[in-house]
Amino acid sequence: VAIPEPTASDFGAEGWTEQQVQDIINHFVARGETLQRVYPLTPLQEGMLISYLSDRNSTAYRLFFRLSMSMLPTEAMLRHTLDYLAEKHEVLRTAILYEGVPQPCQAIVSRQAGLEMLDLTSESDINAAAAHIHQEQLHRPLSLTDDSLFRIVCMKTGDNSCQLLVFMHHIIHDGWCLPVIF
């Protein structure tokens, strides 16, 4: 039995042509990801997208916080936790689509949250090194379509300590969501 090709309505992408659906599916497949669902943007998200498109290097709406921990999680522990959070809260797997679609929207894709592990123990001033990494992360280029809008950088600061730098773009969350996610 042949499995039919998915259509726009299968994803909630009302008003899309079959070619637009296939182009978006192919875009994510080329990245090793799968399109799962499409939702309209809220008016607030539309405003953030307009701001992003007017200045893609702006750090507006890039939200970071840094946590000091008196434990050192392994990469496997953090990956497991991030995968659990992304499975439970699909918004953490959001991509913002605005090119090649009839209307900008948010798409849920099979995407892992970003995770980077760094060792700062050889730095003479660990706090200055962590602050520098914070600034690098803040100013690194960001694609609302292709980059994870939720990521963590774990910076080892000692044998049993670290700092976690947590990044979320405001287009996928607000302050009310933090207690739900964490």
C-alpha cells in the first residue's frame, strides 16, 4: 500500500500550495529534520519577526541567563534533559518560516535543542571567560528558521562545578513560561 504524500492541511498549513509544502518539507529534510506542524504567528510574534527582519544582527529578543551550579552534569545528562524538555514542550522545537510561504508562521520540527560543552578550568579568570562567552553567544548570527531557538552552553568551571548559559529567543517564550519549562 502506497503512503500518500502529505498535504498542506496535514500540517495545518492552510492556503499553501502543494509546491510550497514540498519545498518546506525538503528544506527540513536536507537538514535532517522533519516538519511536524504549522501554526500561525501571534501578533506579538509578528512584531518580533518584523524587528528581526529589519536588523538580523540585533540582540533584541535574545534572552540569556547564566546559572552557577555546584555540580558538573555530563553531556549525556544535559542532552537527555534537553530532549525531554523539547519533547514535552514542542515550542522549544519551533522554526519561524517567512520565506517561500504565503504568510509567516511557526513550524514545529524534529529538532534538538542546542547544546555546547566548554571547559574553562584552564582560564586564569573564569568569570571573565564566561562573560566573554556570554557576549559571543549573544552576538552570534541567528536564523529564526534554521537555528535552535533554545540552547544551553555548559561551561565547566571546576571539577564539580559549572555555569549554564541558557538561551531562548523571546519569539518562542515569555517570562510566564519559565516556571513551566524549568
